[in-house]
Amino acid sequence: MISCSCHLSNKDHALTTTHSITAASKHNLRLYTKQTEYNVDLIEIVEGSGTSILDDVKKIYKEEFSEVLKEYNEGKRADRKIKDYLKYVSDNKKNDVAAEVILQIGDMEFWKDKSIEQWKAMTPLLKEQLEVFKATVPEFKVASAVMHLDEKSPHMQVIGVPIATGYQRGMKKQVAKTKVFNKERLEEIQDILHDHAEGLIKNHPEIFGDEKLKPKEKGRNNDMSKEFYIRCKQQQYEKLQAQVDELEVQRDSLIEEQKAVMVETDKVVAEAIDKVADTEMKKEFMRYAMLEKPKTALGRIVSGAFRQFKKWWERYKKPEVKESTLEKLERIKKDIAGKEKERAEAKKKTLDFER
């Protein structure tokens, strides 16, 4: 029996923030630096730019919410206005910013022995499933749809924005995953896709042979499979790995900053030590210079040189310095006297004017 599944992202795999969309974009479009587990040649961009799913989602937000956002902001204080609705939804985390749906017919057990030609033949069939899904849920605006033929089974990963209208509070139109995909609606979607898949299986014996479609289990809004669980865990691992990579980059940056700080600190410490050493050297030199009866050869050299220097200073340099200092003092006195005279004359003129 062949399974038909329509999985809706939920809980840990929900697209709650713009960051989670970026992570999904990396996975769905195979935007990895190192291609090890996946093969970018075995994917097909069915809808969207194929370069950034976040940009595709931003485009839908602009098309769907610009007018209602403008209407909502009219007359409101600046601090009550919503400048960027996508950022607003991503930051408050009350609603998912988008939703992901995975369309698939047949699990990995069915597909493990099939040829690559049979796998590729699933692309137009899942495109039909996508069109049926879009017609069933017109409130779900598709931003990206990517066909994957490089995993355990052929499937299509679809990311879009679920939108509801008629709100009395806030914006009249809002992103609303839980309102669009409630339990009853999910069961309806599953039933319609199940019926369509049944026709596809019947009409394509070159792919499915004489296999029959597995009946939908009661009380379930999708057919959960081990493969889907593994795929979700893989995506969760990839998100965690991306976070680890980012933390490693931050760690390396901090290590470089620490090294730079240590180099600068060592430089400052070395300069401070040199200054202290120079100060101590001068003190020691003066201690030797002032000795009257030095006992060591070094003391006698320093003391003798200092006495010779002092004689030269007293005879030649000191008079010159004294004369220069006296001249400076005399100029300062003259400047002060001149300013006092100016103030006295200005005061006299003021008194004469008042009389």
C-alpha cells in the first residue's frame, strides 16, 4: 500500500521567525557551503526566486499587507505604529511568520528500489498535487515550492503565508496559521489530496505498478511517517549546526579581540615598567652623585662627573638661566602694569560719562 502525505510544519519545526525561514531556505534550496548529503542538481525550483525564500516571503508580505498596514497606522501615535509587519510578527512570536507543507506520495520503502527516471516522473505529479492544494487553500499564498529528488524519496517542500481576514482588533488582514489550518480544514485538505493521489496512482502504472493507495486513518490530519520524522530531525540538526557555526565564528572573533587586548596590555605594562625603571635609575644616579666619599669605582665616577657638571653649571649656565628668568618676570610685570593702566583709564572714562 502506498501512503499519501501532506505534512504541516509544527512545534519545533514551525516557521516562527525570519531566522527559521532563513534556515529553511538554506535546506530547501541547498545553499550549503559544502554539499555532502544533498545534490543541488536533483532539485527543481517550482515556485519562488530560488535564491532566498525569506525574500520571497517578504514579497508576499508587501503585496498582502501594505495597504491594511497603512490603514491600521493612520491616526496612531508613533510608538503604536507597526513599521514592518513581518518583523513585528517575528519578534512577538504569537503567530508563525509562515508555514511549510511537504507533499509526498510513497514513503522511502516504496522508493528505495525505483529508478531515477521514475523519481523524476514524480515532478509533474507533485506539481499537480500543489495546484490542488492551492485551489483548496487559496488563503495560503505560496512563496516557494521546491522539488527534492536527492533524499530518501521524491517530495515537494512548500513555504507560504497563511492569511485570514475579518479581524475586529488590529489589522483587518493578518497572518494566521492556526486559523487557516485548523483541525477540520486539515482533514478536508488531506481528503482532497488523498483522492487526487488515488487518481494519479491509478493513471501511472509505469511508476506505481498495481499498488493501491493506503486508506487515510480516521482522526488524523496527515499521514505521519518514519521518513517524515527523520527529515524533520535532520532539518532540526541543520538548524542547530548553523547556530553552532555562528557561535564558532563569534568565538573566533572574541579570541582575536582577546589577543589584540593582550598585546596592547603587554605594551602598556612594558612602557610602565620602563618608566618605573627609568625613575629608579635616576634616583640611583643621584644617590651616587651626592656621595661625598664614594667607596666604589662607579660611585667615584658618577660623583666626580656630577661635581664637574655642577661647577660648569654654577659658572656658565646658572647665570644665564637666572638672567633669562628675571627678564621673563620683568616682562610679566610690565604686562600687568599696562593692563592695570588700561582698566584705570576705562574706569575714568566711564565716570566722566556718567557726570
